[in-house]
Amino acid sequence: MTHSKLHIPGPVEVSEKTFRAMTTPMVGHRSADFQELYGRIQPSLQSLFQTKQLVFLSTSSAWGVMEGAIRNCVQKKVLNCMCGAFSDKWLDVSRRCGKEAEGLEVAWGSPVLPEMIDKKLETGEFDALTLVHNETSTGVLNPLSDIASLKEKYPEIMFIVDTVSSFSVVDIPFDQLGIDVLLTGSQKALAMPPGLALFTVSPAALERAATTPDRGYYFDFVEFQKNAEKNMTPSTPSISHIYALESKLEDIFSEGMEARFERHATLSERVRHWATEQGFTLFPDAGYESRALTCINNGAKAGGRTIDVPTLQKRVKEAGVTIDGGYGKIKGKTFRLSNMGDETQESIDTLLGILDDSLKGL
Ligand SMILES: *Cc1c(COP(=O)(O)O)cnc(C)c1O
């Protein structure tokens, strides 16, 4: 089978170097070798999360920790900020965990704004909120630092933030923001295979967890903390992923975090520019466009060009690239191009060249 290069917003393309790291021979997860491995990468993880807290590694997809955060941090009622497929689902997941939950919903394509959240929190009903920083389904980047500044007014409310498709794309200084849970997954911006989630929690979140009943075992934050203090995980982790992570951390710090943010800014700008040059409009409200992916409108209704998205996908695939044809209720009405992970000026130019050819006569 010939490989079709992934430009979908997750999983994204994984480098040879990362795959090679995964073939490192196995060690026991309770061995000194494993502790040495986790201990060796912990300082880099803390630099990446910009925190003094320990960074936890969960062998699950991001949803594991998203659900876990609800089970650990919600005692009274959670406010789920909803602006797309992933953030909408978090309301459903909260209720499935047996929690009181309410949605704060904005139209897909729009951001969740701090004043909307403030109004809800003022009711005094909530002890936690969830926010998806970069809503991957709509390509909207929510104003995290403005939202996080509400934490000062509501110190008792747990701020749980999903950064699955923004982590290492834009600056997210966990300690400085003062939020309580920050989580991400391996297969999006970190460009590793799916299967690992990374997260960190505030001391307040650990305290909350310790008094929250029925938080289970697998995602118990207190267990993660206790084990991480010994450079271990509560259960057997995907050690191969941790080797891949070590390799990825090398990549990130040899490029430099600032340079990495800059690269994503430049590449996403390039894709947005291409889209408008081609006669399309962008799905997100102006000023809130993601730097990890571009969600492009299809159709005159949106004030732009109309194409047949499945035909575009098919043509692009024949040229060796996979793109996304829109997610959930905006499938076919949008298409998405990812510039997450290891993409370069050159690789994005190649993608845009293929798209130019594929759009001819469409
Ligand atoms: C992909 C994604 C998820 C879900 O990740 P899984 O790895 O499938 O659990 C959650 N949130 C956002 C913003 C995502 O992009």
C-alpha cells in the first residue's frame, strides 16, 4: 500500500525518526530503567507545559483525560463551553459521568468569549468549566488567556482546558495562566502516533480530586500524582510512545519553542492566504483563526467559491495526499487543511501546489 501523506487535522503525519524511536527495546514499567526514562523527560515536559507541576502520561486518547477531568474535578456542576464537535461532545460526556452539566453554546465558527463565561459563572452554580482551546472541527482558536483571567474572580472553579490541537502550536504558559487542568493528545500537534495523552494539573485540582467520590482508578489524578513523584504511571503505559515522546521533545527543543510557534503562525497564514486567493472564504470568525489548521468554507452561501469536496479529496489523494472533507454537521460545507506537527514551508507549498492542480475545472 502506498502511503498517502496526511494533511488531515489528526492524526497527522509521523516522521521516520519518531517511528524509529518507538522500536527501542522494551523495559519493565516498574524498573529503574523506566524511572530513568520518565525522570529524564520530565524537565523537558515541564518546560513545554511551562509548569512546576509534574506532567502526567496517560495511555489513552485525549478523551480519556477529558472524561477523567470531569470525574476528578466536578462535584457540583460543570459549565461546558460549546463551539464545535469536540467541545459540544464534552457536555454529553459530563452527563454520562453522572454529573450536573450545562452548555454555553455559540454558533460553530464563533469563539467563546470571556464575558459570556463570566455571566454564567456569576450564577454561583458551577464548580468547574471545560474549554476546548482550539476547536479542531471549526478551526476556531478561543481567547484562552482572556478566559483564564477570569480565574482570579472565581478561584474555586476548576478551569479544565483541552489543548489537543493547539499545544506546542501557540504559547500556553500553564502556571502563568493559573488554570487547573491542561491536556493534550499525541496524534495532533505533537505529530506522534495516537495512543498517548499528556496532562498537568494545579495543586487546587489535586485537592479537589482527593475529595471527589467515584473518580475511578484509571484516570484518578491522585494516583497519577503519587506515581509521577516516583517517575512512574499508575498502570503499564505505552512505553513505545514514551520513547517517541522523548524523540519529539528533542525535535521541539532543538527547533526552539518560539521558532515552533512562529513556524505554525507562518504556515497557517500561508494556507489562509492561499484559500482566499482561490476564491474561498474562511469558516472561523475573523480574528479567531486557528494556527494549526485551516477550515475553509465551500459554497456561495458563505460568500465564496463552490466545489465538490469529495472530488477534490479524491484528486488530492491520487497525488499522494489526504485532506479532510469537513467534520460533523459541516461535512462537505467545509474542508480542512492541517499544518500541524513537522510541516515546513516546502511541504505546505507542495500541498498547495497539489490543491491548485486538483481544483482545475472543479
Ligand atoms: C482530536 C481531538 C480530541 C479527541 O482526541 P482523541 O484522541 O480522539 O480522544 C479532543 N479535542 C480536540 C480539540 C481534538 O482535536
